[in-house]
Amino acid sequence: QVQLVESGGGLVQAGGSLKLSCAASGIMFSFNAMAWYRQAPGKERELVAQLTSGGSTNYADSVKGRFTISRDNAKNTGYLQMNSLKPEDTAVYYCNADIKVTTFLTNHYWGQGTQVTVSS
């Protein structure tokens, strides 16, 4: 079974940077499209950044220009580089990836979530 393991979250001061990683493990054919979501207490989970298998990117307006989504297909790992962090970026961040697990089947997988806390 494919699993997504996140790392890189933690506590950082406003203006600082963090890089989140989302490593896929297990048997798979390819690591395709991916996205990062976040959810703060009392709020709905929101899409932060999206990367299609073709390389197109989309960002939430609140993070555009500060966050960058990327992936390393050779390592089956996705990333979210977060710069100029603000206290309002504080949330649990989740990665989601479309992973081809058979010739004809692509599944959507979620990471367990990692806490990002930005202090003022």
C-alpha cells in the first residue's frame, strides 16, 4: 500500500521559511499530480497549491508569490517551499498526491498532516 509521509513542519517566526516534504513509499508506477492543503481550527480545509502531472501550478491567492510547489519524480517526493511566513499561515498542512499504482489505476492519497506554527 502506498503511503505519504510528510516532514518539515514546525515552529517558525514570522518572515521565516519552511520546506515541507511529502515522500511516497510503496509500490507504484509513477508519482503524478499533487496538491497541498491546510486546515486551521474552526476552518474548512483549503487548497493551498496544486501541481498537475503536466507541470501546471495553481496557488491560493493568500500564498501566491510566497509558496512554491514542486516535485522530484525520481524520488517520488513532493515539496512545498514556504517563504515569508505569516501567523495566518498557521495550520495543519496535508499533502495529496495522485499516484499510479497499477497500469490502469490511479489513486488519491493523503498524508497524515504536519503542523506549521508561525509566531509573531
